[in-house]
Amino acid sequence: MILEEVVLPARDGSPLRADLALPAEGRALVVFAHGSGSSRRSPRNRAVAAALQESGLGTLLLDLLTEREERRDLLTAEHRFDIDLLSERVIAAVDWLADEPATRRAPVGLFGASTGAAAALRAAADRPVRVQSVVSRGGRPDLTGEALARVAAPVLLVVGGEDPEVLRLNREAAERLRVPCHVEVVPGAGHLFEEPGALEHVARAARDWFLRPGDDAFTAGDAER
């Protein structure tokens, strides 16, 4: 892997910082959309990204907010649920990868956590050709709005078994999706997947989903394993 810090422009011209790990030729590149109050330095997302990198997948860990917006959000929390803004930032990253010579041919997957999952799903709906697969970790797909029905890529929804409200929201979202979808329940895990082995379960499930995006083995429903 070639690791580098990059700065890419958002649609409004704002500079977004990201950590890029270039994939092996022909392998997919996964864009990470962090959850509310987090950043590209999220230890949970970095742990999943490391597992994907070990499998030869590239990763782009992206700050969805500029440094100025992040400072303001810490005081007001005004940006963390602004799905319109967050999804525009994910779309900007997808478009940037399509324009860069080193990544323009790489298939793109999206990995979203919490509110970042809604942003990832909306970006997938707006970039149906470019985005080929989506994974949500403890996500809020209910915040995606009408765009949920327009998602064209297969979707994996990973939820902790001890996170009942989010699990309910994800099951309802799975019924609204019109693409291959799977709800992966991690037994004994809470919203942050802090329990022993929980995050490793997330990483394995995400790796398998991104490496086999067209596999029909995943169908709508729940699984505990």
C-alpha cells in the first residue's frame, strides 16, 4: 500500500483532508464516512480500514467537515446531522477519485458509520455507476430520506445485537431498499462495537462484502454468526 495524506476540494471549494491508501491494481477503493462528532481519525474506522488494506483493498478515510466547521460543530452540533452537507462531501470524494489518474479505474465502495451511513447511502444513490457497494456500521439509514429507494449498489447493514433502536431502524430500511441487502447482527455488541471481538466481526463482514459485491449469498434478512 502507498499511504499519503491528501486534500481534496468539496463542491463549495472547502478543503477536505483525507488519508489515502492506494489499492493494488484492479482492486476496489473504499471511502469511509465517519459518524457524528468524529473524524477521519476514528479508531474504529481505522481498525476496519486496516483489515481491508490487509486484503488488498484501498481506503480513503475522509474528514466530512473542514477544521473550521469541526470546531463550530463541537460547540453547536449543527453540522453532524446535516445529511445534505455530509453527503455532498462523500460525493466530492467519489468524484475526486474518478478524476485522479491513480484511482480513476478503481471500483468504489462506501463505508459509513452512524450518520455517515446516511451520507454514504445518499452518495450511492447520486452516483449509481461509480459506487458499486455500501457497508453501514451502526448506521442511521433512516436519515437517508427518499434517496434510499434510489440506491443501486448492494448494501450491508451491520448492527449490534444490543443496539435495539438502531437495529429496528436498519430492519425497516432493509425493507425499503430495492437492491440486494443484508442485515448483519453482531451478537452482544452495542452501538460502538466496543465489546471483545465485535469490531473484528464488523471488519470481516465488510471485507467479504466489498470483495464479493456481486455475490448472491447475501440476501435480505438477518443473520447472527
